[in-house]
Amino acid sequence: MRYIVQISRVLVGVLFIVSGFIKVNDPVGFSFKLEEYFSAGVLDLPFFEPYALAISVFVVILEVLLGVMLLLGFRVKFTLWSLLLMIIGFTFLTFYSAYFNKVTDCGCFGDALKLTPWQSFTKDIILLLLILILFKGQQYIKPFLGANSKRIITVIALLLCTLYANYVLRHLPVIDFRPYKLGTNIEEGMSVPEGAPRAIHDYAWKFTIKGEEKIIVTQGDYPNVDGEFIDVETTEVQKGYEPPVHDFTIERNGEDFADSLLQEPKLVMVIAYDLYKTNQAVYSELQEVADNAAQKGYKVIGMSASNNEQTSKLTKKFKLGFDWYFTDETTLKTIIRSNPGVLVLKKGTIQQKVHYNDLDDLLFD
């Protein structure tokens, strides 16, 4: 039992630290996932949505600290009960997501590792069992260091996590796991390699044949039967290849300009996924950035999921000299964790990406 407990202790502690650190690197991304859980279509807890970022920061820092405390053997009862309550909460969310197919990615490991809802639920069940083992054998969880050393290391971990989270909130994630990181060519990211697996679906066709209901299953072709068609149900039996960059459009007046704009030798994108939530205090500076870029031969565009009324109002208020295009909100949130933020591209390849706090770092050659 002693060895089982120690193995469980290391597995749980390391997994919580890794999972927590990945999310500390991108608390804004985790807050988007919490907003999805709180939305009316999922848990229907919209009163929590304004606090999603604060909850995100608290949860991810706590996740790292609990992993550290478990490995150190510090405040064992508090640590075990906290781990148990946290994993029960995570298990409920992942089961709810999987069973009702509400949230397709739990965000357990941010964008570093994508898990299906059932994979996430299985992972949480295993963690729950390991934590129950730790409860059963908690007398074997002995500290590696003295009491003062454990306190100092825990405080240092808390301080480092807090400083790191504050830094990435004011700038951008230090490690970018998303498909729009620096050096990425967006057009290439949307391509499907030759020989990539294609999605396969079963189609269950329901007919009335000679007064009886019958179901005929094909993989797409309409059945050649003599009967009255009633309904068809589609089931995915094999998932096809999904390119890392998808749902990417740059639309204006119903026309997609992505192909042509991604061929621009010099392009600046001002990205603001929601103009209601955007930081309007920086738009005067953004216009100066746009003017500077235009003088250096760059084409400047705005990209938002907001409607024409909102973009027109903002343009008029700050006398913005660039046109706005429509792009899916989730895509814009994935591209940059800043509202607004700026991308600099050369023929579709991302050269620079900055938070609105770092506009002075932009370089236009």
C-alpha cells in the first residue's frame, strides 16, 4: 500500500502541476471555456459569466499549488480534501459535456492537448480513483522537507504563479499552443494533406415498405428501395482529418476575402472579437499604429465578430482609417488573447502578434 500511495501521489501531483501550469500560461483561454460552461445552452449560469476570468485565475493557480503541496506533503488533509472537491467538480463537468454533447473540449490542458469529452471524463475518473487511494493511505504521505521549507516553497510557488498569470494577462501567453502562433502560414494551416483520413458516416434510412417500417444503413448513397421515405439519421463512425486552422474567413458584405488578403505582401490585422467588451482607450493609439503601417506600405484591416452598426460607431468615434471585416468570434479569440490585438502578416505568415499593451513593440519595415 505504501508504494501504491507514493506512485499515486506523484501521478496526481505532477498531473495537477502540468495541467495547472498550461492554464496559468493562458488564463484568458480557460476563462472562455468557463464562459461556455456558464452559458444558457450548457449549465445556464449566466450570472457567473462576468466573473469567468477571475474564477479562471483562481482555479488554475490553486491547481498548481495543490500539486506542489501534495508532492511536498504539506497540509495533507486540506490538500486531499481540496483535490477531491476539485476533481469531483471537474468530473461532473466532463461527464455533463460528454453525455449531453454540450462542450466538445473541456479545456483541461488548454490548447496544448485536445481531449474529447469522454477522454476527459475517463481521465478524471482515473484521477478520482487515485485521490481516493491517497485518502485511504494518507498516513503514508510523509513530508520530504521540514515545516518551514514546505511553507517557503508553497509561498514561492504561489508568488511565481501569481506573477506569471499577471504577466500573460497584461501581454500574451509566453508559450503559444494555438494554430496561430508566430511563423504560422494561415493558408497552409487550412490545407488538408494528400491521403489524410476522410470522415465516414453511417446513414440510417427509415422507410415504410409494404406497411412495415424498415431501416437500411448506407454510407451516403440513397437506398434503391420501393417504399415511402420517413427519416434518416446520421452517425459519424470515423472522424476525418481536421486542419489546425479552420473556420477562418475574412468577410465583408457577404463575400469572403481571405484568399486575396492572405496573399498581401504586407498586412496588418487589428483584431477585436467583441466591440462591446473591447478596450476603447487604446483605439487612438491604434489609429496611429495604422497610419504608421500604411506609410510603410502595409494594408490595414479590422477584424471583428460585431455587427456593422458597432464597427461604424467605433470607426466614427475614433476616426479610424481602415475597414472592418467579419470573422467568427471563436476564431478571433483563438488567434489572439487580446481585445483588441494586432497581427502583422506577410503573404499569410504571421510575423508579429501583440497585445494592446505592447503596441510600441510593433516594427514595420
